[in-house]
Amino acid sequence: MCLLVMAIALFVVSVFFYSYQPASEGLYLSASLGSYPYRVYAIMFVGFGSVLMLAASVSYSKRNKNLGHKTY
């Protein structure tokens, strides 16, 4: 559960980083890559969040498989 919460938090932070544009930049630079200085961090956070979601999914499926084979 903790991995899933961390992944969601990383996705939220990456949305902010991906769309952040400094106020000092002019409108004429809005289409260039230089106007979004944190876009690389956002892409890294999305990648790391995806890995965390994959790990959480595998962990959850293994846990459910192990719980199904227990005898009481």
C-alpha cells in the first residue's frame, strides 16, 4: 500500500514539475523547451512512479496468491 501511495504522490509532483513555467519568462518563449526547466525531473518522477506501481502490483498479486493457498 505504501508503494502505491508513493507512486501516486510522485505522479502529482511530476504534474507540477511538468507544467511549471517561471513567471519571468516572456510569452514568446512559451513554446520552447527552455521555458519548462523542470520537465526532465517530471519525466524521471513518472518513470520512477511507474516502477513503484509495478512493484506494488507484483507484491499485491503474490500476496493474494499466497493467501489463497493457506489452510485453516
